[in-house]
Amino acid sequence: MKHDIEYDIEGRVRGFYLLGFGTGTYTCKCVDCGKPFIGDKRAIQCLECVIKIVEKKLLSSKMLLLRVQEYMDTNDKEINHLKVLISEQLRTK
């Protein structure tokens, strides 16, 4: 499998695809924003809209990770509190 980046005569990247966008020389219309863009003949989204989608997904992932971290921190506090209670009980007996 070839991983080298290829360029066309005008210096544009060839063969780059991400979600509904692909590089090319065709005039296309974005299904999200409705604006025209230059891309692959099968492209359905402009690069700007694809970038917004990726940013939104990254933000969602970050928010999920923050919630997981918060949950873990909360449970750590509860576990540490239980450890203190158990230690206190063991010292009194």
C-alpha cells in the first residue's frame, strides 16, 4: 500500500479523502452548507464542513473523557473516604 502524498501539476494534494470530501477538479455542491467547492467527482461535502464535523467529534470525545475522569475522581474520593472509615474502625477495636 502506498502512503506517499501525490501532488497534481498545480501543487494540490491528490487522492486525499476525509468523510464526504475528496480532492479533485470537479465543481461540487456541499450537502451541508450548500456552497460550491472544488473536489472529487464523488465528494458530497466541502472541506470546511468536514473540518467542523471532525472538530465536533473531537470535542464530544473530549467531553466524554472529562466526564469519565470526573466519575473516576468522585469514586476515588468515596473509596478513600471508606478506607479512612475502615482504618478508624480498626484502630478503635
